[in-house]
Amino acid sequence: MYDHSHLVHSDLSAFNLLWHEGRVHFIDVSQSVEPTHPHGLEFLLRDCTNISTFFRKKGMEGVMSPRQLFCDITGLSIAVDNDEELLVQVRQSLLHPLPCAWQHRSSSPLPCRPRASRRSGQ
């Protein structure tokens, strides 16, 4: 959602993910916000926490931590010890944005770092 639609779900759980024909589809997206929403990145971190926690509890191996997932999704490289510090660092980086692939569609100041897509065919 973040990469393709420039949206943060804001209430993501495993129950909002559907697997169909080899692809994940997000449902219940009416409360989605842009990452530049005043709480958008907090919502994204919460979404990452919900998904990471769910799959870890199911015993899946190789599940990213919420912070790893957040940084992977946003393209940010922030090494911190707690979620609050992560959000402080992200908010500070909003003052010095880097260009994003989707900025041609938005005047958003959200910072991005170029990264290679880990998703095949995208």
C-alpha cells in the first residue's frame, strides 16, 4: 500500500490481508491515510507491529521486527533502541526530505531513501 498507493492502512492486522492467486490484497482500507498525515507514520509503525507480532506468534521464522519492517517499507535507515526514538528521528527527517519515486504525484515532504525493490516483477 505504501509503495503503490502512497497510503498507510492505519488499522492493519492479519485479518485485513487476503491471499489470492499468489498475491496479498489489503481490505478494510477506508481509514487509510497518507504518510504525511500528522499521525501517519505512527499508524504505520503500529501496523508493522501488529503484523510482525501476529506472524511471530504463529511461529513463522524470519519475521522482521516491527522497526525493521517499518524501515524496510519507508526506505529509512534509522538505528534506534525504541519505537518512540524511531518516531522522533522520522519526524526530524521530515524537515530534510529526500526525493521519492511518488513525489511526482504528491507535494508531500515525506523522506525516502532510494532502494532496490525486493518484490519480483515490480
